[in-house]
Amino acid sequence: MRIFTAVVAIAAGILILGGYFFPAFEGMQALLLNWAVILAGAAALVGIFNLVSVHTDKIRRQEKGSVYSALLLISLVATFLFAMILRPNHATMKIVLSGIIIPVEASLMGLLTISLLYAAVRLLRRRADLTSIIFLVTAALLILGSATLPFGNMPVLGTFVGPWITQVLALGGARGILIGVALGTLTTGLRVLFGADRPYGGN
């Protein structure tokens, strides 16, 4: 069984990779990618069912935080029903997206910012080295530079320092991370193609 799964995985990887270089493999590549999209959608549905099962069991046992589980399930069912009835392009769904979901995401990003700054202060108290100081100063400059104030952006931080950090330093770091992810993905894919790693066989 492990040999069969290895042969299937290696053959599928070679066909998908060959579709980028040989026109004869494009049809098979598109078919396999469509199957992958369907399987990913099925996996997402399984994850949603598992989420509902876990939180339903939590509500049934009346555990701590079951109120939040109930709110999560009510929001999930309501959003699903509205989207099925009205369709995602309906004006009401756009209002829900722009009036509820996006502000919640913005609030979570704000909490993440405060948590990041708090973690930087704790790091500075435990290990006051140059790296910690640079991290704390950079986070503080970014928060002050991107903060929305009643009188507008801060003269130097909001117009020069903040954009320079985000568009030069942060963008360079993000590109480095993406290059590292791409190289890691390429290495993992090659190891799967050559049979060195067999995640599909339980190893």
C-alpha cells in the first residue's frame, strides 16, 4: 500500500510539474489541480464539521466559555444561511462584510499590535541586548507612524520613518521570508517526488 501511494504521489507531482514545461501535460495538469481544489474544499468542510462538533459538545457539557461557543455557532449558521439565500454578491452580504467582518479583523490586528509591543517590553526586561532594543524601537516607531490621530499623521514618523520602515526594511524581510518558503517548498516537493519523504504513507 505504501508503494502504491508513493507511485501515485510521484506520478501526480511529475505530471503537474511537467505541465509547466510541456504543453502535452497541460490537460492532465489542469485536471489534477482541479481535483486538488476539490479535495481542499472537502478538507475545509471536514474542518468546519469538526469545529461544530467540538463546540456543540462543549455547550452540551456546559464547560467554561460555552457562551462563546454558542455565539460562534450562531454566527456560523447565520452567515452560512444568509450567504446561501442572498448569495455573496448581494448588497446585504457586502454590508455584513464591510460592517462586521472587516472591523473584527481590524480589532484583532490592533490586539496583535498591543500584544507585540507588550512582548517586546517583557523581552527587553528579561534580556536587554541590542537586538531587543532594536525590536522595541522599531515596533514603537511603526505604531506611532501608522496611528490615526485627530490632527493627522505625525510630521516625521508618519510621513517618512514609518513608510520607509514598512516599504524598505519590512518589504525586504518579507521577500526574504517568501524566498525561504519557496526554497523549503521546492526541497520538500523534490523529496516527495523522489520518495525520500512519504507523508501520504504515514511516515
